[in-house]
Amino acid sequence: MLHKTRGVVFRFTKYGETSIIVSIFTELFGLQSYIVNSVRSKSAKNKIALFQPLTLLDLVVYHRENADILRIKEVKCLYAYQTIHQDIRKSAIAMFLNEFVNKAVKDQSHAEEICEFLIRSLISLDEISSPENFHLIFLLKLSRYLGFGPQTNEEVLGVWLLNNEEEDILEKLLIAEYDTPITMNYASRKNLLEALLRFYETHIDNFGEIKSVQVLKEMFN
């Protein structure tokens, strides 16, 4: 049965000589896998660009319950990024976000709300002029959609401690929007990110290491 839906590309893997299996988080069905044939052939006219990680898509898809791999009937770009690929700070954040959501966003419940949040957030990343704190605010906002959003510093930190200045910053981050100006130095930004990653590790089984964290640390040093 055919359905129209929006989606966010999470990742793709090569399949055969010219095809791919692409994982897309859709607003109707959550995370789904689709096979796309001949997209890597010489005659594909760069269609592979539509399936790069974090691309926002308008889709018409075939859906069948309990099917492992499905097919896409129609696909087009929902929003073309203007700055993310040109701004190295935003590119580093996008790389981190892509690795992060692949580990954290697995639940199929509340798919519509989560998909809408991801789309709005990625457009915000493209539009804002100062992205240095974007990833910190994103992690806090995402946790609310995943069902364990904190209301206080204590819920984030658990037994871990930050200094008084960093705790004050964390309080601001808990209520911040993406364009809220919050001043902090490199050390505080690093410590707060590590605190948020520990927070996720306590709520998501087998969360594992986020390798792109090092890129972020170097970018905002």
C-alpha cells in the first residue's frame, strides 16, 4: 500500500553493484529500510545525493507490516541545505548528530513527533549563525522525545559533578532554544557534552562510543 511521508536519512549501505539499502526515519512508520536500485550506476544522474545522511525527504513509499526491506515509489528533497556543507563547524556538528541519532533513535513510538523534531532541528542548524552550542541543546531536546527528558541539573548529572559556572550554564541549556546566546569556553563545552553523553548512556542500552566527539572537540577548541 502506498503512503506519503516525510523522512530523515540516517545511513545507507551499498548493495550489489549499483543498489543501496537506505535507513530512513519516517514520520509515519519510524525507522524503515528501503532498497533503491541502480542509484549508483553511471546513468543515475547523482540520485545518490538524495540518500546522504541527514537529507530531508518527501517520499511516497510502499509499506507492509513486518517487512524487513521495502521500496520507495517517489522521492524528492524536502529542504536543500544552504550552509551545513559549506560551514565546517556545522559540518562537524552534522557528522556528530548523524552518528548520535543512529545510536539513540530506535523507538518506533511517537514517530511523527520525533521526525518533526529532527526536521525542524536540522533546518535550524542550517539557518542559525552561531552553532557552537547547537549539539548540546539538541541532545537535551531529543531526550524529551525519547521519554527521559530532564527537568533539573541533578537528573542530568546523577552522581557526577560540574563546577558552579558549568552548572549555571546547564540550567540555561535546559530551557534554551537553538538561537539562545549562551557564553561558555571550550573546557565547559567539552565537560557539558561529556555529561550529556553519560546521561544518555544511563538511559539507552549498549549506547557505545560516539567516535565523532573528537572532531567536535577539535573544531571548537
